[in-house]
Amino acid sequence: MTEYLDAGLQLLDRQVVDSKGVSLGKVDDLLFTEGDEHEPPVLAAVLIGQRAFAARLGGRTGWWWMRLAERLSGRQGPIEIPVAAIDEIGTVVRLASPADAFPSLTAVERWLRHRLIERIPGGMRESD
């Protein structure tokens, strides 16, 4: 049975947490498979990171955001979380694995998560 969802409402800008409850960021964009005349596009991955957000912004603002992301992290692209790695979609997007299973998280993103995001009052923290 095929599941349908409104990706714009149920995924974009939702917080992504790993299996331990550690925040990894927000869903900044979506990656779909190529559709054809017989099959519609299918969600392949959620994209996290400043590059995905910049692409979603588009225009001059997106271009500047992309340049900033390149200076900070030097990465070639956004973090791709395959749909198969998603355990639950609700008020947050919960992954089936801990953050360490996603080596594409850069040092900058890890630093931001540990030094900034986890310190926000009421934010999601790693539970020990």
C-alpha cells in the first residue's frame, strides 16, 4: 500500500531528531525520484543544511546564503537523509538511527548542534 503525504505541510521545516532525541536540524528541502508518464515522483530523501535551505530560497538571497554556507563548511551539498532512515513523521521527523550513523554531518553542523541548538531552552537534547 502506498502512503501519501503533503510534503510541504508534513515535512518542510520540521525538526529532525535522531533515535536518541538529538536535534540534527530542520528539513530544509526534499529530494524526489524522477517521475514519468506512468509513475509520479517519489520522495527519496529529506535534505538538511544551509545549502538545501539556500536552494529553496532561490534568487539573490539564496545565492548569498549559499556563499556563506560554502565559507563555513566547504561541503559540496546538503545532508541527505534517505526515506528508509526515517522512523516516524509527526511533529518532528524521528530517525531510526543515532546521529553518528550519518557521517555527512560536518564539523560545523556538529559544533552548532552541541554549542547552540542543544542549549536552547525547551529544545531537544540527548537523553543519557
